[in-house]
Amino acid sequence: MLQLARGLLSETFHRTRGKSPLLWAPLVFLLLLSLSSCSSSTAIQGTPVNEVATLADRVPITRMQTEQNLEALARMSEVKQNAVFETVAGIPEYRIGAGDVIEINSYTGDKVTTGTVTVDSRGRISYSFLDHLKVEGLSSSQLEELLTTKLSAYVRTPRISVLVKEFNSKSATIIGEFSSLRNVSYGKGSSGRINLKGKTSLTDLIALGGGYTLNADIKNVKLVRKGKSYLINLYDIIERGDESQNVIIDEADVVNIPELPTYGERVYVLGEVYNQGIYPLKEAQDLLAALALAGNTNRLAKEENTLIVRGYEPGKPPNVMMADVKSLLRKADMSQNVRLKDGDLVYVPRMLIADINDWIVNMTPLLNLILYPGQFEDYYAYSPYLQYNKPK
């Protein structure tokens, strides 16, 4: 049976190679399901696995964070200065730029003279006796020192203070599931441009954008900086306090919070159940709830040998747990009621599984396709078995 399924898989892939996934994905899915002796019952609840036709609907909820990505994020979260701010005497101060409006106060005794100037497109200002003074890139305290030094040639012991009134030169862009972008009033929404006023972390920027919506996929936030993309798990920052991913925003950064995939956080229930399918994690938080959603096990099921696959990554052995569902259902042994996590796969076999390693090998094609669909075509395009058995 296994050899027949592999042969059919080979022929199907090569006959449909280069065509739309809508053509080959359902066919391949049906072939792979044959490897696991699945039931053919018509699903009533949930989304049947073999009806999920598009790759976009099967993207993994949490993409793998590479070590290089995490290291880059850690460096960006610890910066002491960038194009937006620099640290002066231990205090982060905004860098003045073109378009900013500056208030300059001059003190003579107890009298204060206030003037407001706008930094021109060349990063210069004109104030008092000074014309076309270059101020771009300076902080407020640095500009105070510069003005004091320059005015000393005209005024005895000048006393100057500088305050940035309008921050117009530095900005970041937000797109996606931000509340300010989704809350449309009278046909108008936020522009997505956030003016930066100094040192701003990712969570600060999200707060300035009104927070994220209920549909936000906060585990897969994307930061684009100078043509490079970085993946950020905002959930880890908020719930686990992982500040190493809370990057400091720089000028022209783009932050995208994507919408949750079609099925959100989910679990997969396959094998000898009446309704195989994909179920929302919020409705299938434990093994018993997942089986209930799937219509319970059928008469062919070996309930005592039920498996839960967790944390599967291509090329790495997954964590496979075994639960005695027979004891759970008939003896109320709640110790068997495993708490499920996003991406878990529950498999109820037809026969007792003697060798778990052999089962993993046979199930690998199915696990790859369900949990990492983006790698499916590349994997099978270069599979030695399929190349050898390529139809002539």
C-alpha cells in the first residue's frame, strides 16, 4: 500500500508540475491521506483536511525564527543611537532634521525672548545674528551649546534653551492590523505614517498606532529596514517579556502586522474519527474537546494508541506523545486528556503502532505538506525516489 501510494504521488506531482497549486494540492493531499488509513466519512464540523485547496490557507501559524534573525533583533533592541536619536549624558535625545519646528528661548535677567524657527530643506536655520546655521542631526542640548557659542560673538554671556515643538523629519510606517488603520470614520482612516519623537521601541510604535486588532497575527510581525525583512514574535514580547525582540525603531522603518490566516490558531485531527479536519484551538484546547469536534472515534479506532504530534520541523524528530483515549472515555482517566497547543496534530490509528520511528518516517510526507506547505514542491521536486520513478 505504501509503495503504491508513493508511485501515485510521483506520477501526480510530475504530471501537474508547474501548474496551479489548486490543481495538484488536493490530489496530493488525498494520496498522502491514504498513507495514514484515514476514514472516508463526510465531515460535518470543522474544515475537512482534503478540502483545504490553497497554500495560502495552510501556511504555518508560527514561522521558524532563525538564529541569525534573533541575533539581528537583539542587536537592534540594544542600540544607543540611530538616525532618530542619540544618547547624550545617558539620556536619549531626538535628532533635529528638515521640517522640524524649533522654539528658541533667550534669557536676559528675568526676561525671556521666545522665537520659533523651522529647519529648512537643507537642515539649516536662521536666528538672531546667525544665518543659515547647520543644525541637522543635532540634539536639543547640542543645538543649545552651538547657539551659545555662536552668539557669544555678539551677545555677552548668552543664555539659550531649545525645545522641539513639531517633529516632522523622522517617521516610520505601519501597515496591516493596526487599530488606527482599521477604525475608519466617515470614509477616512489613518495614513499609516507615524512621526517619531525620539527613542521609540516596537511596542511604543504599536501603541502610537492604536494597538493591534483582534484579527492580528502577533506571532508573525514583520519589520522591513533598508530592504531587509525581520520576523518578530510580538506575543513573546508581551506575554513572556522577551525584550530582545523589542527592536528600537529607526527612520523609514516599515512595520507590518498581518491578518491571522484563515483558520487562526488550530489543531489537526486525523485518522479513525468521523470528521477529520482542522479545528480552531480555542474550541479544541484539549484532546477530549478535539475528538468531540471530530465526532469522536469510529469503530475501527485503536483508541489506546492515539498520538499527538507537537513541534514538528522538517528534518528534525518531532515530539510524539501517546494518549490512552479508551481510558479517558471509559474510565474518566483525565490524566490522558492532553492540553493541546497551536499546530498540534492528533492521530487516531486503525492498528496498534509497534514502532513509533517507522510511523514517523511514513507520516513525514503528510506532516510536511500540512505544517510546512511552502517547502512541499521543492522537497518533492528533488526527491531521489521521485526522480528515479519519474514518468517517461
